[in-house]
Amino acid sequence: MNRMREAISRGALSGPFVTADSGEQRFCFDPTFIGFGGHFPGYPILPAILQTLMAQILAEEVVGAPLQLVALKRAKFTRQLRPGDKIDVRLSCREKEAQLHCAVELLVADQAASSFTLILRA
């Protein structure tokens, strides 16, 4: 997993820009990005699990500590993310019942690509 986190970090084009409870960061992955491997041969798309990992990494920047994924809720993946897409990850977090609830949006050219809520804990 550390190898994938490092590969995602190398794809960052900006930031992260963080406040006390929110964050934003832009990514772009070229066709050789390890996350495209096998998903799918000849037609690479960014797997949903890596979209959630991008958001988790950004949430960790917001809180300044490693976090563990507890649950994924209200997930909608409405646009395929392809090599070369400039992906904006935006999240807003709040504490609820000793867990961090982060509302996440991934956008390409200001159009929604996916949205979900991450439930995380320290």
C-alpha cells in the first residue's frame, strides 16, 4: 500500500491546500501510473478504490495524522477517470461519534466524476 500511496503522491499537481476541516488537491496520472495496471488492458481507468485512497490521503493532510478507513457511504462513480485527466479532489470533514466523516467530490474540468463519504478513524 505504501508503494501505491507514493505513486499517488507523485501524481499531485498542486497543494494540498488544507484548512482546519477541509482540503483540496489536484492530481494527474499518466498512462504508466501503476494504478491503471490491469484495470483495464487497452482501456485504463482509475479504480474506485484508488479514488477513495486519494481522498483518504488528503484527509490525513487535513488532520495531520494517519487515518484508517472504517466505511465508504453514498458512493457514486459517474465518470471514468482516464490517463491525463486533471482530477480535483475536494473534501470537507467533521467529527461525529469519535470518527471523522469526510464528504468527498472528485471533479474533472469542474464536472463531477465521483462523490462519496469516507468514515475514518485515527
